[in-house]
Amino acid sequence: MQLARVLTQVWESADSDQPRWLLLDEPVASLDIAHQFTVLGIARDFAARGGGVVVVMHDLNLTALFADQVYVLSQGRVWGSGTPQEVLTSATMQQVYGIDLPISTVPPSELPFILPQAMAR
């Protein structure tokens, strides 16, 4: 409901001279996977029309699927920034979360895929 209210205020044609930003904090928390994809798809569509989108998320796999740029933050500092492939790495997982977590990729896109059950012990 809140997303719909925001979109009615900022959804304009891409020709607008005014900057338009969506700032979303955990927009898919507690949603089923279909609604998660719907909400993040709306955010991508907004960006494709010329708007800016900043999303705070803890789901790294959804982040890898939808983000163009990723910033990993921890303890008030940026630990990594770049594409999902550049940032969502085993080294970043070790630095930020203190765990040895192998990162796989999903063909054909080679996007990172994090499977916590595969965590090295």
C-alpha cells in the first residue's frame, strides 16, 4: 500500500526534468516470492524509465537478481561496491559476516548465488 502511494507521487514520464527517487527499506520483507518479484520488478521498471532507486535489502540472492550496483555496508562503512558479481564474493562474506561461505553462480547470467547450507565448517 505504501509503495502505491509513493508511486502515484513520483511516477512521471521519463522526460521529466525533476529528479525522481524511490528509497525502499526492505520492501519485500514478509512477502511471498511472487510478490517479491512484482515489487522488485516495479522498482526496475521505474529505474528503466529514468528514475533512481535505492533499496536496502538483506536477501543477497534477490539483490543479485535485481541490482545493477551493490553496496555492502557493515558497522558504518562500505565493505564493497560494484556489480553483484564483483561484490557478492566469498571474500566479502568472510570480511563482513565472518563466515567461510562459498559463492556459486547461476548460468547463463553467472550471477552470484549464495546457498548457506553449503557453508564450510
